[in-house]
Amino acid sequence: MGRSGLHVLAINSGSSSLKFGLFGVRGGKVTPCATGEAQAIGSSAGLLRVRDGHGGDVLHEETVPIADGVQAFSRVARLLAGMDVPPADAIGHRIVHGGAQLRAHARIDATVMAQLEAASAFAPLHVPAALTVVRAAQARFPALPQVACLDTAFHAHLPEEARTLPLDRPLQAAGVQRYGFHGLSCASILAQWPQAPARLVIAHLGSGASITAVREGRSVDTSMGMTPSGGVMMATRSGDLDPGVLAWLAREKGMDAVALERLVDHRSGLLGVSGISGDLRQLRKVERAEPSARLAIAMFALSVRKQIAAMAAVLQGIDALVFTGGIGEHDAQARAEICAGLAWAGIRLDPARNQGGGPRIGLDGAACDVRVMPSEEERQICRYVHDLLRDEEVRREEDAALPPHPPGRREPRSRSGSHP
């Protein structure tokens, strides 16, 4: 690892965006060298921005066509190579779903890559795009360790009653279960707030949204299920639906799996209800004049409120509620609308604090502490990469220190790259 620690390039690729950060990691300290994002991937007006790691000043910004995540990654790599920043020692990739076989963060080798490819069926919106970027990174930096950091890993030890879906038992063997998502975001909240109280609910609200119950630092339930399509209503995703609706659509409307997937992932949620946009900011602009926009916003707030209440029931009370994600961090009105029906649980906002954006937005003396905290997924990726490679190094040193054994007598050490 070296006395100076490790420099990790974190890649957080989505279907239409790619966030990145180059961080120095030493011990428990994570220091940014440069951060940024590529937005509107797939359009002719893509935006690529790089910020300084110290003050957040913009070092580079351009509007260019960005065809896909691979092209975005290539541009980022070239820009970083031309800047006065340290070279990366390792690359960490956010992977939304590891499937049934891969439940912990792991160094990417041929076996792990095959497991991730198999997991694509569980998250076709996210995993295939991320894997194209992984392959591009491997080709460009063949000597660097590449690590898969899984959103599902945070929820890998859900209690059986939360993990199991109420379906035919043999389907469990095929991987049908609750996996949970936004795990890197949740872990980053705990890293920022190590003294968080025992009963914590994290509301990650963005274009994708989920609510997670955390007891003593461990996920015990979460709103998303086998795929990132379930749970609360989202920008273009329906969230939870009566399964009979899907059966009716297949039977009466002739929809196949592809059409159903397109409906629930791309044409539902805020967009489907409003018929205008899946972007809450756009709906805010027209809600006074457009009843469908008002309805979509009200449904979103109710959906989130119900899931927060459900997680409070799981925890048998709630000590703290954290809002994070694009909507959670930046939309004070959404936070107020969600919390308006939760005073019975001790969730009471201070209007001035909420409008100011926090970090503490609850009333003094309220039973539940309410906060706004940033989702620091790229920093969390770097922590996991550092810890995994450090543990590998420790194992190598331990192996080197072992006395020699007669041939055939020594049990081989596990070669698993997994890290909890």
C-alpha cells in the first residue's frame, strides 16, 4: 500500500451519467484530488466537468457529444492524465447488482466478471452499462487492480423475514429474493456519522429512490426488492405494483417481458402519472397549472412517507431520519411534504432549517433527529477498495511468514476476493 496510502479512481456509471473521483486514501482518511461527472450521455449535448479536489473549483468543463459510458470514461482518463494529480493505483467501480453469487465487494477477475455478467438479468438498466466501462478500464489500465463495489453488499445480511419474498420456495434457488440497493450511499452516511443512533432510517431520494432501515449500523429492511424497480414511486419507475396488474397487461394487452420492463422502468412513476416529466424540478415549475403534475408530486411524497413509516415499524421506533440523494439533499419542499404526515413518529421539521438545507433540519427537542447529508458514493468506493487491497496485502505477508510445510501437507489459503 505504501506510506503515502493509495490513490483510487472511483467510477460511478449510470445509464445516462458517469460520476468519478480520484481520491487519496490513507488509513481512515479519504482526500479528493479531482472529482467530476459526465452528464447527458447518449445525447449530442453531453456535459463533462472536472473539479479541483481542494476547493471544488471547476478545472475543466465542455459540452460535447458523449455516445456512451465507454467514451465518457475515455475522456475522463485523458483529462486526468493531463492534470497535476497523482496517477491511480487502483480503480473501483460501482456495480448496482452482484446477483445471488456475488454478495461482497471483490477484485475483478474472470470469475467475478462472469458472476457480474450473470447478474445483469437482475438489473438490465444498470449492470450491462457498468460492465462496458469496466472492460474499457481494464483495457486502458491493464496493470491496475479493478474492484467491484456492490450496492447489494450493504444488504447482504438482511434478516430472513426481510430477505425472503413470498413466492414458491424453489424460486429462492434461482436467486429470487430481496437484495436492496443504494448500499454505497447508505454506507457513506454511516461513514460520515459514526455516532448515528441505533434506529436509523435513510431516505435516498433521486431519480431512483429507496428507504432503508438500519439498526446498530446494519441494514435490516429496505424498500427495493429483487431489482431496483421496486419500492417507492420514482422518476420513471413505478415502484411496487399489484402483481395482478402485470398479469392483466400480459393477458389482456399482449405485453411480453420486454414491453412490461419498458413500462415499469421507463414510462411510469412521476413521468407516467404526470405525462410531463420524471424530473421533480420540472414538475415544480408547472404544478400550479397542471393537475397531473400536482398528483404525481403528491403520490411521490405519500409513497416515501408510507415507506418511512414502515421502516419505523420494523425498527420499533425511529431515532433519526436522514435525507440524501438529489431530491433528498436539494428539495426542501419535498422533505416538508414527506414529513408533514409523520409527526406521530416524532418527525417534526424546523421550517427555517429545512429551507436552509441542514444538516440538522428537525425541531429541537423532537423525538427524532432529522438530517440532510450528502451521498458520498465515490468516497465509499475508495474506502472499500483500500480495505480490500489492504487485506489482500496482509494475507500475502502472513503467507510469506509461515514456515515451510512438507509437500502435500499444507492446506491452501482461500483465494476469494470477497470483502464484507
